[in-house]
Amino acid sequence: MPELDPIFATRTTTRLLDALRDSSNEPVWSQIDARYRPVIRGLARRIGVPEGEADDVAQQSLAEFVRCFRDGRYDRTKGRLSSWILSIAHHTSLAAIRRRRRDAGPGVGGADDVDPADPASAERALRSVWNEERDRVILHHAMATLHDEGSMDERTLLAFELSALRGVPATEAASQCQMTVEQLYVARSRVTRRLRVMVREMTSAFEEDA
């Protein structure tokens, strides 16, 4: 079995965080950035940050996370690292939405839409969005790894992508892949089994700070 995608290979609570304390360690910053940026960007978009500002929110959130972490403000005994980053990303997103609403004037929706009166409900909803974006990123990397490792032919992977990810009807997907419907289901099952293992390993690496 090939090694995990480098984004997920290093356990969050050990070498990755220890190395992050070194401000000159550019590779570890790149790894943190690659792991969390797409999740934060997706979260920001889901709670109302415009497409053109989501990257800025992700950059600001990660910069704030690193600054606070190096200042010693992260306490593992008080919660998961992902929860801390989620909180930073949420507040940064709200600030961007409020700033946009203020600049645009009355009538522009924004922070009030994503900052409900029930904190517990809001926290659950926010964590759900984070997990969905995390899972989307992990699946993307898992599929990219399958393509790169070459253990499955491209036709098998296309059969899975068409029928399982894009929702193309089995007969149409099979025709595009030059397969029978039975062969399509066999290919889909094979990819699903491999992906299940990869996604479980990547998710464990992503969330081992629990």
C-alpha cells in the first residue's frame, strides 16, 4: 500500500505541531496550509463569505492560528485542534461578512444570518459544515492518490466517478466506460473498498488531535 498523501501523513499532535513552533520551518507551514485552507475556504463560503473573499478569509484564519499557536494559546486539554481552528475561521468569516455589509450599506445580508441566538445549535451546525467540508477535501485527496498510485486503471476510476460521484445512471456510465453494467458495478465496488480504507486513514490523521 502506498504512503498516505503528505498532507495527512504526519499526525497533527506530534511532529507537525512541534515543528510549527519554528517560524523558519516553511515546509510544515505549507503542510498546515494545504490541509486546512480548502476546508476553511469551503466553510467560509457556506456561511456567507463571497467567493472572491473566501481565500482571504482562509489566509487570515491560518495566519491567526499560527500566531496564537506560537504564542502558546492552544491547550490540548481543552479541546481538539480542529475545533480551535474552526472557531478562528468562524470569527474571521463573520468579521468579513460584517465588514462587507457595513461597506455595502443597508439591505445586505450577512452576519446576522450566521450568528443565531442559540449558541449550542449554532455550534452543532457549524461543526457539521466543517465536517462536510473536511470530508469533501479528504475524498478529493483520496481520489487523487488513487489516480497517482496507478493501482487501478483509469477506466475503473472513471466508472466510479461517473456512477458514484456524479450520479450518472449506470447504463449511461457503463456505455461511456465501454463496460457492461455488471462490470461497472464490479469496478465501483473495487474503488469503494479501497477508498473506504484510505478515507478512514486520512480522517484519522486529520482528527488525531482529539
